[in-house]
Amino acid sequence: MSRLLTRLGRFRSWLVDRWNRLTSWRSSLDLLWQWLLYLIVERLSTLWNRDQRLWVFGARGGTEFVDNSKYLYLWVAANDPSIRAVWLSKNETVVETLQQHGYEAYHAHSLRGRILTLRAGVVFVTQGLRDVHMGSTAGATLVQLWHGLPLKTIAWDAEWADQPWPVRRCHRYMASEIDLVTAPSTAAIEPLASGLGIDPERFVVTGYPRTDVFADAVEDAALTVDTDLIERIETRASESSVVFYLPTYRGDGESFVEAFDADAVGTALADSEAHLYVKAHPHEPVPNAASHPRIHWLPASVDPYLVLPHADVLLTDYSSVYFDYLAVDRPIVFFAYDRASYTATRGFYFDYDAVTPGEIVTDADALPAALTAALDAATGGTDPYAVDRQQLLTQFCTATSGNASQAVHATVRALLSDEFQPTTTVSATNN
């Protein structure tokens, strides 16, 4: 039986590897095609003027209404009537939902979406220019909001260096086209600049718009998600303790579920009168997810920043989300069950032990006790990592909490008026 399970595991890994390769090639061909369109538009862009008061936004390859672009878009739409804010997506449900609630949104690859991108003065993305229609962005002011302070290596320091030459050439060229990159601190600039291949002089410390939710609720942030689900989480958080588990996407065919003992964790949660919400990465395989009355599996499409403010404890591993979570000064547990192999295959920008202000668990058997201790600290017990969290917050999240969207807005306005000062810290008082 064990041989059969081993063979099935190997076969699944083989299938995942082949699928990932096929997906990678399709993505590369699409990238090169978009780059060709970009070069053509770049040559022709002098034939028309772009509207500096038309700003278009996109995120996560155009698939979802999420992340820094989402929160900045909502802030601009609510606070600056002089700007025409347009959301572009390849997801029809996202487009229809935003339109029904009075926001301007279009399909990124529709004729109207492409025309608006060709006319836009500013384009905001969180992954890359394919968050919108990349080929139509040439000539616009391009703002990379990115999606987190990287603990693990990214892009050029991870997988890009092994891609085919034309793809590497495209990445280099497009990196040189980015006009502005936002960061949460000066400490974040070096790894981001290295990974993205973008000149550090194009960075500015504003904080990330998505972290504004930790200071105050953001109106309409729950659009496009199951509001009943969010309300149930809010209700449960008001009645009991809540742990939020955000595991990193590994991309090797292995799932965190295999190292997760749901029964043992569930028992510990019951003893602490707590609940655990698990949100896997959208591409993470979650086969036969174990169930327990205290463990709840969230849809992969749920915006984690709608849940994080209600979490008493964050459980993660190598995800950059914990840097953002430092703003609420609550306990964090790091479930790094594959730390040795992950370090060898991916690697980190910082010493893992030095920048993880919480208990590091490498054995699944020790996870229930670690969660119990963190839940106790969250409810007034001894908190041995409180000082470490504050030190990390001071080092890595120097921008003013709750004002990131306003700071990005002020920075872009300054950039358009030639008053931009690179690698500086911008706060709401600049407006």
C-alpha cells in the first residue's frame, strides 16, 4: 500500500510539473506578444496625448478585484473627483459588480478597455502590466504598487533568470519602463529593486494601500466577494478568538495540507475557544482538505485583507503578509515545516530567524501548542514576542499607518507635476 501511495504521489508531482511547464510556456508566449504590441504602441504614442486625469487600475493578472490597486482605486474614486478612476479586469463578474455599484469598470481586453488604456495618463498594477492590457500602456506613467515586502526571493532573484532569453529580454525592457514603485520602508527597497530589476531611484516609501484597512474600514472593500461570509467571520470574531492561516504558494505540486494535522489543531482550538480560517493561494492544490468544526476553508478568491483585521493571531510561513500584520501588533506563529528545503530551493532576502517575530514551528506536532500560546498572548497572557514585533515594525513599515492610499495619490500627483522626490517617505500631510 505504501508503494502505491508513493507512486501515486510521484505521478501527481509529474503531472503538476508538466502542467506548470505548459502554463509557463503559454504565459511566456502571451508576454512576448504583449511586448510586441507595447513596442508598436510606443512608436505611435506621440500621435496622441494621454489624459493625466484618467487613471486606470488592475491587479493579479486582471483576474480579481484585490490588493493595493483595489484599495487605491476605491480611495481615489471616493476622494478625488478630478480624477477619472477606471478599473480594468478580465473577469466579467468583477466588471459587472463594480458597474452595478456605480464604479467605472470595463473588460481589460475589450475595445473600450484598450482605448481607455491607450488614453490613460497613469496605469496602476500590482503584479505586472498584464494586470491590464500591457500592449496599450506604452506612453503612460506606469506605477508598480507591487503586492508585498518580499521575505522570499522574487522574480530575477528566483525564477526569471532561468527563463528563455527573449522572455528575460522582455522583463528587462519592461522594468526600465516603470516610472514609480511604492514600498513600505527604505529597508524594502533593496530586495524589491534587486528582484524586480528596477532602479532604486524610482522607489518611494508610501506604505501599501491595502494596509489602510487596519486603521479604518474601507467603503465598498467587500465588493465582488461573499459578503455573508465576511459578516459571519466578523460575528464569530466578536464572540471568540480567530486565527487566520495564510500559507505561501510553493509551486512544486506539494500542498501545505499534507503537513497540517487538522484533528490536533482543531482540538487545541476548541480548548482555547477559537476558530481557524485557512486561505490557500489561488494556485495552491488543496486535495482532500481535512475538516474540523473549528477549521474553516475560505475560497481562494477571498481578499485576505477583509479577514486580517479580525484575526487575533496570524499563522503563516514565508508570506509577506505578516509584515503588514505588524500594524495591529498581535501574535504571529510561523509554521515553517519545510524550511530546510524551501531555503535551499527558493531562499530569503533576510535572515529568517532575525525577521520572524513569533514562534517558528518546524514540526506539525508542535503547532497546536504554539497556537495555544499565541492565543493566550492575544487575550492578555504573556507575549514574549511583543518587543520583537515593534522592532520589526519600526524597521520595515515606517510609513504612516492608515494613510497609504493618500500618500500614493500625493506621490503620483507630484510625479505628474515634476515635483517627485525619489526614495523618500510620503505621508498624508503632504497633501
